[in-house]
Amino acid sequence: MCEFCDKTKETPQYLRLIEEMLSTDAKRLENTKTPQAISAFSSAGKNVFSTVNLPSKIEHPLFEPRAAYAVPNNYYQPLVVNGEQTGRSFAHGATRSIFFSGKYLMLLSKTVTHTEGFEFFTSYLLAHFEKKELRVNIAGGNGNDGHGEDASFEIAADVEKPAKNLVSGKTEKIRIQFNFIHQPVKNRIVSSERVMSSTQLKNAYGKYGAGLGTKMASVDMEGYAITVPHFAPHPYLLQLHNEFGFGSPKEMQERASEYFKTHLIL
């Protein structure tokens, strides 16, 4: 039994946000097929794929594989499609999320460009993975076998799959590669105030260029930074933490691994 899944079905506010996102994405997809998109971004439409039929309805909790510190220009953990890194930046309309649907792990990743109110995809991937296509490694934790509550784990894939190019309508074989890592976040969550006052944390953020104010954008959104790679509840989940039974976004984040513990049997 998955508490996150059960709560999702009972939270119409979350389902409405996901439905609105998918509706907006449908419009972005149509825009991606236009000459205007190609003239604004020469490779528009070249990396827009799905391995499932669209439109697809999502009624599941989404979790984002985020980098340590999750600064805006290094926000998501890497995803490679056909040998090319997809965008990793925190930006309007972007996400890199996974969720479990029946026997499949699903991956939704998208990056969006907008010009004069016209939005289109620079990358889009909705893909399903069978258990045999994944590599799941578990390490650490409280149990002798590494399956304790605080276990680190990684979910990886390096597979070739047939996918529909959503612009051309043709089916192509694409290669998808990722290695998403979750390390225990307990005692690894630090407040934005501590980031601002800690020399060590300032130096960590300093590696990514630009001003500290710019780099703090994602920290300001949630009020804390996480110093290890991790799976984070999607922002829609975090903003509805009370409806999901959590006292704060931080509490929801600290218990996010329970979702994976249920579905991966950690």
C-alpha cells in the first residue's frame, strides 16, 4: 500500500494542477510543430518523443531527481537521449519527474522555450520502462542488507526503445540513459538563512557562477537547500503538503523515500 498514491487520489487540487499542466503541454506540442518554433530554435522538434500514446492521463505523485544543492542552472540530474544531454536547468514549464504506473516506471522530462508569449518544447520525453530495463542499486541504510529506512538507492537505465517523434509522427528507435540517485536527506537539509551565512555553503554555490541571489532562486522557493542528490516531491505536491498530511514541505521531503520504498521494495 502506497500512502502517497492513496492521498493523490483523494486530493483533487493536485489532480487539477496536473490536468492543467498536461493541457498546457498539449498546446506547447502543437506550437513545437510550427515554422515559428523552428525559426526561433533550429533544433525544435528534434528531441520530442513518447513511448506511450498521447494524450496520457497522469493521476500519480511525481518526484523529481534533483542534483545536490539544486541551483537553477544545475537543477535536475542528467538525462541523455540519443547521445545528447537534455536541459538540466530550473525554468518555467520544465520538469524531470518519475512515477510508477502499474508495473511500469514512467519518466516525464520536458524543457520549454518561450518567445513573445509563444511557448514550445526544446525537449520532451514521456517514456515507460519495464523492470527488466532498469538497474536498481541499494546501499547503506539501517538494515544489515542495506534496505533500511535511510538507504541510498539509484535507478538507472541504458536502453534503446521505439518511440514516436511527436512532431514528425514517425516511429524512431531512441536511446535513453540516466542514473538517478537518492541519498538520505535527513541532516542534509539546510535553511536558506544557513546557506547565506555559511562560508562552506557559499563556496559550494559559488562553483556555479552568477550572483548568489540568482543561485538562491530554487532555495527561496522551498526555504531550504539539500546538499546531496535526491528525489524531491514535485512542486505541486510540496505546495499541497497539508492536504497530503504533512506539516511542512520539509517533512514531505524527508518522507519522500517512502514512495520508492513501497514501489521498489527497499
